[in-house]
Amino acid sequence: MLSEGHRRAERGADVVSAEGQALASLYDMVQREALSLSFIDNFWRLAWIFAAVVPFVLFLGRRPRVAEAPADVERSAAIVEV
């Protein structure tokens, strides 16, 4: 089996150029694989973070309603309900 450098040399490039082109091709392939693996890793990290946060959001629940003031208590400030 011929190496990538020998195959490129057979197509007309000199051995030094063919070896450089083969190494550049290998470098590009490694970079593409590293990029795709990093995207996969980040996707899983975000998925786990999201899964961990969902229970906390469920524990928050609704805000309690503001109780009405008793009738015998006089307040000078207005009660604002949201």
C-alpha cells in the first residue's frame, strides 16, 4: 500500500511537495475531527446543565399571594398586588 505522499508523487508532484501536501491533508482531517468532537462535547455539557437546572425551576413554584390586611388595622400606604 502506498502512502499519501507516494500517491501524490505519482501524480506529478515531487516527493518533498507531495509529502508536504499529504501532511497538510492529514492536518486538515485532524482539525475537522477535533472541531466535530468539541461540538459534540459541548452539546452534551449543555444538555447535562439544562437537565440539572430543570428541577430547580420546578421547585421555585408560584409566588405566594399577598394577604389582605385585617379590617381592624388601618394602613396609610396602599397595597399593590401584582
